[in-house]
Amino acid sequence: MIGFLTKDRKSKKIKEKQLDPKRLPKHVAIIMDGNGRWAKKRGLPRIAGHKAGVEALRDIVRACVDWGIKILTVYAFSTENWKRPEEEVNGLMNLLVEYLRRELLDLKQKGVQIRSIGRLEGLPTKAEKELIQAEKETVDNNKLILNLAINYGGRTELVDACRKIAYEVIEGKLKPEEIDEQVIKNALYTRELPDPDLLIRPSGELRISNFLLWQLAYTEFWITDIYWPDFRRGDLYQALVDYQQRERRFGGLKI
Ligand code: FPP
């Protein structure tokens, strides 16, 4: 059991909680939402919220390494986020580059492998290059996979998967009747990863926002009002404790 002191946000009481390392989710996914509202509440520009969001990410990555979570997928930039003002989009791309430059050495030392999902070729060259370089330099690490969803959209991913499968059919490598769930899984950006066990959605929104549409079919959801920049390891801990109370049946019955 992993012992940990966490603050119950409602009662403000400090409680000792226990986590069972054998029942940890292998793959945690997070929609890092609420950065803009966090900034607005403080009279700050939106980019200040995103910067604070990077600090939350640093803390959560460290917590995942400390507690033995194997895969963390975070939604950093969606295919829809291009609709935002140019200044915010550029600010987010610069934050990504800065994050990778500033954190790479530490992430390497901690055994973090960086991966990404999304249409990387649609990113500004600087961001694409930095990401490819970070992936190359961390490819042998195996403590935690930090999977960055960037220029990612669940529907775009399914479009890309359909195209890939269609080409295999045209080339005679696959018959239409051979297309099954495994073939589709293997055509997704996440083909090498298991589906997320736990999805964390901060900022109180009750939607999926085009994130991992195929992969979240049986994922447990944990939703909180906390804005992402305020989210810290104590909140992750609470999500993990709650996850361990859930009974996962995957459409079957309790044995
Ligand atoms: C959603 O909040 C958040 C984003 C669109 C960007 C998330 C990016 C980061 C946390 C930092 C950059 C990431 C890396 C990997 C360095 P929102 O802006 O929609 O918030 P709002 O709904 O309150 O407006």
C-alpha cells in the first residue's frame, strides 16, 4: 500500500488515504481544461493560465513516476484549437517548445518516454522538430510514457485510421471482411498503447471534447471542478483512490 496524506478539498481536513499499487490504472488520460477561466478569475491573460497549466503538468508527471503509473496521455492542443486567436495559438506552441527544452533532461533522468499523438505534420516546424527530437532522445525510457496529444482530434484520428485501412484494402493486403476491432485499433495513433483506464476531466465540464473517441469506450471518468492550473498530486491521488473503489465490468457481469 502507498500511504499518502491528502487534503480533502471540501472538509479541509487532512486524511490519510491508501492506494493499492496492484490496482493502479495502467493508463491515465487527462483533458487539461480550465486554464482560460483560471487566468480570467485572476485578471490575467489566457496564456498565463496555460503557463500555470504547464506547472500542473510537471507535478502530475512526477506523481505518476513516483506512484508507478505507466502511461499518462494529456490533451495539450486539439485540432479545433486552431480556431483560437493567433496570439494564443502561438503562445501554446511556444510553451510546448519551452516545456520540452526545459524539462527534457529531468524527464530523461526520471525514465520518462515522450510520445505524441495527432497530426504532427500540421504543427509549426519548430514545435514538430522539438517533439521528434524529444521522442528520439527518450525512446529507451520505460518508467512512464508521457503521451502528448497535440493537434489531436478523435474524429481526425478515425479519419486517418479509415484511410490507412482503405489503402491496405486497395493494395490487396486486407479484405473488407477481415476488418475487425483489432484492425481498427492497429490503425489508430495509439496502436501501441492499451486504452486508458481512467480519464480525468478538470474544470467541471461534462463532455468528451473529441478526445480518444474509440479508446474511451470502457474508461472510468473522474470529473472535478478544479481548474487544471490548480490540479496537483493530491487531486490525482483522490482520483486514484476513487478509481480503486469502482467495479469495472466491461459490459459483462460481476464474477
Ligand atoms: C484548455 O483550457 C487547455 C488547452 C487548450 C491547452 C492545454 C495546454 C497546456 C496545459 C500547456 C501546454 C502543454 C504542454 C504539453 C507544454 P482552456 O483554455 O480551454 O480553458 P477555458 O475552458 O477555461 O477557457
